[in-house]
Amino acid sequence: MATSIKVEHATKVFTLRYHKTFKQVTVAKLRGQKVSDTFHAVDDVSFEIEQGESIGLMGLNGSGKSTLLKMINGTMRPDAGTVLTRGRIAGLIATGAGFHPQLTGKENIFLNAAILGMSEKETARKFDDIVEFADIGRFLDTPVGNYSSGMYSRLGFSVAVHVDSDIFLADEVLAVGDKPFKKKCMAKMQEIRRSGVTLVYVSHAAASVQRMCDRVIVLEKGKLGFDGPTDEGIRYLHYDEPDDEPGSLDQADAELGADV
């Protein structure tokens, strides 16, 4: 089986600046204070993903998941190491990424599709399906700057899932939107998974990851903490421990996973 994604010793370093103005920096230096610092968002991470695998990328907030996903997508370059991919990449990394707020939903469909590598002819052929899936009704001819975050998510996800891709990246795609739309998203992602596309799914939702993924990769403060079977990865993160409070997020997630 062909390798779809190969990450070798990937590292991404960011700089934290504690002062904004030249005056603040000068005063801090005179006082012997730090003016900046660096941190490793992704720190020497290595793994391979075969074509057609479904991977759950998990970890606590700030563990480096989104940064790693952006390096796989090509919107960021590693400062050290390599990130290699095979084929066309699609997906939803940030809600409304690539949308122009002054353009209508219809215009942004063609703009966003072009960013994802679709031709105008291909977009026109799939336009009705994209609109039907997004289900934003009469707002299609309204500037997206007036959209709610949920409408942004619906339109962005709809464009992404209609791209013929070899790799599909999904970063917390279910964080925004009502329950019926979340269920529709999960069903569509299952369809993508069954088609043989490589799926990298970032989520804190244990039930959804169990249903969607064959393998889990866990990041801890930028480092690779776990890489193995889904159930073991969830236990590694202690996401399998029940929340005693009724109506908790874990319970809601379990219900969603059972419904899809």
C-alpha cells in the first residue's frame, strides 16, 4: 500500500513577544527583562499514514494538533524535518478559511473551491450538490460577512467535502453547527472514508473518533505521545472515563456517535 503522508522529525517553532512597542522593548531590556521567548508547537514528530487509513489526531488544547495539520496541508512549513504528502488535499482546517466577507455565498463557493484546487467547470458541475448540502437557503446571495459562525461552517464544510481528494483533513468540523448538521457531516465523512480517501480527523470527541478512525495519534506539548489503536489512544488520554454530571459533553458526544 502506498504511503499517503510521511512526517519525519517535523518541528515548528513560534516566537512569543512580551512587548509591542519599541519603547516597551527598550525599557524591558534596560531592566534585564525578557522581551521574547520561543516554544515548540510541534517538536520532532515522526509517523507515516498509508493511503486509505483513517487517523484520529488527538491531544489537549495547545498540544500542536492544528499546527501539525497546517504543515500537512502545506499552509505552514516545518522549521526542521520534512512533511511529505501524496495527491490532492482537501478539508476544513478553519471555519470560513478562504472566504471573502464582501462576496456572496455563491461567489465564495467558486473562490473557495478554486483555492482547494477545483476548476471552474468542476465547481459548476457540483454547485447544486454543494448548495443542497450547505442548506443556507436564501442567504446564498448574501455577503458571507453577514453569516453566523454556523453558516460559515456549513458552507465551508460543504465545499470541502465535494472536492475529489486523496487526503481529507478535518479539524474540529463538528464544533459549530446544530445536531442535524453534525450528523450529516459525520455521515458524509463516513462516505469519504469508505471511498478510500486518507482521513485525518482532529477531535476531542471520543465517540466520534472511535466510529471514524482505525488509529489514533496523540500529541502532548508538541511531542508524539501515542500512536496506535483507537481504543488504546482514547484510554491513553483518559477520554474513556465517564463524567458524573448528567447532560455532560461526553454524554452528548456518545449520543451523537450512536446516532450516526
